[in-house]
Amino acid sequence: MEQLLLRSGVTYRPEDSPVLFMLGFANITTGTSGESTSTVNENRIYQEALINQKVLQRVHLIHRFRYEQRW
């Protein structure tokens, strides 16, 4: 296994708003390539904002801003 990333969170969308807010937790386990079985475990909490935008009635864009705290 080289990397396993598990991410979960709760979302909130204000009424009549194109913005979606998320608060979550991630656990990342990273292994080393080759025969070694050693791994490094990392935990993070994060905040995210997703902003939907419509351009020219046909193109939909999503802007994602994520702020992570790593330890």
C-alpha cells in the first residue's frame, strides 16, 4: 500500500446561497515503496467552501477553497 486517504465531513448550505460549507476530518496512511512495510499516519481537520458559478447559461464552474490543519 502506498497511500490510503479517508476523508469525511458534514456540510451546510445557507438558504438561497450558491455556497456550500464543509467541516471534516481526514486520515492519511502513507507507506514506502518497495519491500518495506513501514507506514506514516497523519490526521487532519479541514474547512472547505464550494462556490457554484454559471457562465453563459451552459458552463458550470465550481470553486473549492480548503483550509487544512495537519498534525
